[in-house]
Amino acid sequence: MSYRSDIWQRASARDSSGNTPSDSPSCGGIFDLDAKRDTLRQLEERMAAPGFWNDQQNAQTVVQQVKTLKAWIEPFDAISGRVQSARELEEMLALEPDEELSTEVDRETTALGEELEAFRLRSLLSGPDDFRDAQLEISAGAGGTEAQDWAAMLMRMYTRWAERRGYTVDILDLSEGEEAGIKGAVLEIKGLYAYGFLKAEAGVHRLVRISPFDAQARRHTSFASAFVYPVVDNEINIEVRDEDIRMDVFRASGAGGQHVNKTSSAVRLTHIPSGIVTSSQAERSQHKNKATAMKMLKNRLYQLEADKQAKKKAELDATKADVSFGSQIRSYVFQPYTMVNDHRTELKIPDVQRVMDGGIDPFIEAYLTQLGTPPGSAAA
């Protein structure tokens, strides 16, 4: 009963309509459901107005805003209804105990507790770009073939994580290793709040294991980096002048033999003012590869500009060059023991295989909670 009481207490904070299933400290800000309902009503009135679709660019912006608001309001209302139903069942149990019904209420209470925590976590995603799709870049660091295999393992981990959340994953660029693994990859992960969650994964990831590529079965330490950018939608105008772009074409790399592309379909774009370089070789068409590389470039330029505006401009090139010991955000130890340790939050999970199969939500949650906790206060 004490656990049930805790859940009801967490669900007791209400908006003016009498509902709100969260004890989130941000209820007055991003979590203000009354304001969200008002905004949604106004946007839906705009969508119903004659001529709304005449301006496609503006219409797409409004549609995205509506989707984002509904992603808050609809789960909120669903949880509120389930909380009310569970409370009514508990009141019935108080009058007439029933073991089977009590078990059902306990099961529902546990499920509601998990959903309330997920809703609280969503309240931490308050950044202006958190709702966007994510562009994830993975690069092998120090360690040769072992590091390239590690980069491929990370790519699989993030793909599995995305699939579990119902997100879709597109490979925009992939550079295979000479013997195994990958030198690097660029993925576009599509789904609401993909960027908000994946921004917690940006940094250097360290692997410690007995290398399958070492005939003497020695323990190796390898590194790979993950960098995350919000995917820029069409409504955001990122101006890229033709004279600022240098385009190089080359043959797409592959496993060799019949897989080698005989034509120069791969494209590399260099943005001269910023020095940013993007490339794509996933398609056989040079035109499609150029379009993909341009999209990647715009995403990078948008993030760079956002960093400047927030006065948090990072030296991305310098950081990417330092994919080595001492710079990691997380360590994955396979031998002599198993442990995944996040060095920012100090969260440790011994089941490394589960993590590698996409079970990274605890690390993301711990990071976002730490990020959203004011200095000097306890985490929620």
C-alpha cells in the first residue's frame, strides 16, 4: 500500500482542470498543460482557416507544433484517466478486500509508476531543438582495427535503441574498415525527441576487452566518438552560398571485388568559411549523395550557430581529434569483469551485453536528470 500511496502522491500535482500526473519541478514552465492546451486550440483554429495550406512552409511549421503539443497532452490525459480508475479500484478494495483485484491494482500501480517517471523525464527536454530528429556521427578513434570494430558495435547499439523506441534509422554515410568494423558512419534517427535524448550520448566512448583480433589474446583499450546534431527542417533557413562550397567526387569505398563502385558517385562537400566537411556514398547516384551531404552540412551549420547564440561554442574539431584516453564520457568493460560506467553521472551497470543491445535509457535518464537539476539541489 505504501508504494501505491507514493504513486498517488506523485500523481497529485494538478493543473487548473484538475489533472496532472507529475511531480516534475518544471510544472510551471515546459510542463504547463493549461498553456499547452490553449496553444493547441489556437493552432487547430489556424489549421481550420481557409487558405491555411497556401503557405506550405508555414503550414508545415504549424503541423509540427501541433504534433509536439499532442505528444504532451494525449499521454498526460491517458495517464490521468488510468490513475483515477486505479484509485477507484483501491477505494473498492478498502470496503471489500479481494486478493485478485488487489494483484491487478498492484500491477497497474507499477506500470503507472514507470510511465510517470518517463513523463517526468520528458519534462527535462526543454531545449528548443529537443523535439527534432537527430543526426548521429560515429567515428573510430585510437586503436586501429579494434577501434573500428568498436565503432560498428556502437552503431548497432544506437540502432537497437532507436528501434526499441519506435524510431527509424537511415544510414546517410558509411565508411567500412579495412579488416573489420567501420571507420565512421552518419545516421539519421527519426522520431519525436530523438535529438533531446541522444544529446546525452555525445562524447568519447571507451572499450576495454580481450581483442578477438589479437592472436595473443591480450586486453586492449579502444575509443570511438559519437557526436549528435539536430536535423534541420525546411522551415529553418540556413543559407549556404555556392561560392562557399567545394565539392569533390570520388569512388565509393566498399568491401572490394565486385562491391567496388566503378564510377565516382561519392560526394564530399567542404564548407570553406567554417571548415566543416561532410560526405555521402550511400547511394549510387551522385546527385542523391550530394543532396544528402548538403543536408548533413546544414545540420552541422545550424548546430554551430545554435552553440554561438547560446555562448557555448565548442571546439568540435579539437574535441574530435582527442578520441583517446582521459577524454571519455563512458567506459564499457568486457574483461576482466563486466561494467558500463558513465563518468559524468557515475551510474554503473554491470550487464554490459544488455547495454550493447540498446539498453542505454538509464544512462540517458541519469544525464538528463543531472542536467535539469539546479546547482546545489538534489536530483528529482
